[in-house]
Amino acid sequence: MLVKIAVSLIPVFLLLILLLYLDSMKLVNMQLLLLCLMWGVVSAGLSFFCNTYLIYLLGFTFDHYSGFVAPFIEELLKLSFLWILIRKNKIGFMIDGAIYGFSIGAVFSFCENLFYLFSYAGDEGNLMVWITRGFGTAVMHCGTTAIFGILCMSALNRRSNLAMATTTGALAAILIHGIFNQFLLSPLISTVLVLVIVPISIVLIFQENEKTIRNWLELEFDSEVAILRMIKKGRFSETKTGEFLLSVKHHFPKEEVFDMYCFISLYLELSLKAKSHLMLKENDLVLPPDPEIPAKLKELKALERSIGRAGYLAIVPVLRMNRKDLWKISLLK
């Protein structure tokens, strides 16, 4: 019994620990990670009740239901909380999207395998069945949710809209899950493929994405330092951002143009602080809390409301404000 428990429940959590170890940028928020783990339990419970009801309602055999209906129900439930995090801009990069997704899948598969252990452990003595569940089915559940997070963040960082990113990620997760449940290959071969492809793919994505993060930090850090230095010297109009603001000032009231200038200055200050925070975290260093940050964040929100939608959209391109930049500001909260 102990061997069955070990091979069916433990592997995915070892992989999750490995992913957290590989996250050298320390992007994962532990509170959000805990919520993802909790959602794994909730989504597993909801899936059990939905599947039990639908298989009775539709009159499908277990094989047909698990191959064609269960992937939709289970993936959509698992992905829903991850989608909320993405929608609320709580995730900035593919790396943290993958880890949050993997953690949901890990607990979901843990609950599912725990149910099978209590229901069938006495009847199923073949150890290979439990190895397949622990190293195949469980890793598949983790991989599909992680893939959703990766594809969503990849699409959004390429400026795709959220609906398209969600559809692409969800369809990929459902398709992989459905193919796995079709048993087109032997359970052993399917398990080996999943166990090799999913971890290696995620590790390779981690490595490539960390290069992207470092380039983003280094290039934009220097640019923002230069602009902020010119602002403090009273030479903002000599920068490209300043030239742009002068070129559009006739299209906005004077008070609104002044608020746009204040927004740019405050945003750059907070952006540099957030990027410094990320760089220090990578080296296991932590900045002491800045008591002025809450007030500055509140002021930034007030300035955003003051300049209005048109003013905000006017300065977004010159500051290169995208989802990653807005996400990094949230790190200061």
C-alpha cells in the first residue's frame, strides 16, 4: 500500500519543487501559489460531481466519457482560476504562469489519485497501474494546466487579445488531455512520453524565458533611468517622450497635460523600484519596505483617472507600457 501511495501521489510534487527551484527570478507569489493549490482541491471536487452527474445523464460508457467529455469539464475547471489571475494581471511571464498552472494540476491529480487509491487499491494489485497514474496521468494534468498558462502569457506578451489567448491555451489543454485519454498508445508508452516531454519542455521554456526577462530588465532599466534623470534636470522636453508630450499638448487641456507629465514621472520612479526589486530577489536580497509606496501607488491611480482614457492611451506607447510593465508595478503592493 505504501508503494502505491508513493508512486501515485508523490512524483508531481517533486516536479513542482523542481520548478520552484528553477525559478531563479523568484517570480512566484507564495500567497497566489497557496490559492492555486487550494483551487486544485476545489476543482477536483467539482469535477467529481460534474462527471458523476453527466456520465449518468448522457448515458455514455466510461471510456467514451473519459475520452470526449471529461477533458472539457476537468480542464475548464482547472483553468478557470488561472484565467482569473491572468485577467487581473497577477501573472507577468510564462514562467510564473507555468508554475501556477502546474501547481493546480498537481493537487487536482493528487485528489484524483487519492480517490482511486481509496476506491480501488484493494482490487488493483498491478503496480504498473499506479505507476501509470502517478507518472503519466498526474503529470498530464499538471502539464495541460501549465501549457495553458504558458500559451496564454506568450500570446498576451505578443500583444494578442485575452480572448484569443484563452481560446488557444484552453483548446491545447483539452486536446492533449483528450488524446491522452483515448489510449492510442499503450499506457506505459504514454506515461514515458508524458514524463519526458512535459518536464523537458517546461525547463527549456524556463531557460528561454529567463533570457527574455533579463533583457527586458536591463534594456528598459537603462532607458527609464535616462528619462527620469532628464526629468529631474528639467530637460524632459529633450527626450523622445518629452517631444511627444509637447506634440500632443494642444489636443488636451493644460491641466491634463500637466497630470500626464506627473504620471510619467511617477510611473518611471515606481517602475525602476519594481525592477530593482526583481533584480535583488534574483540574488536572494530583499529591499526593506518603503512606507511611501502605498501613497505613490494611490497617487498613480488618481493621475490615471485624471488624465482620462485618451490621455492614458496617448502615453502608453511612448513608455512602452505593456502587461509585463503593469504587472511589475503590482509587485510593489
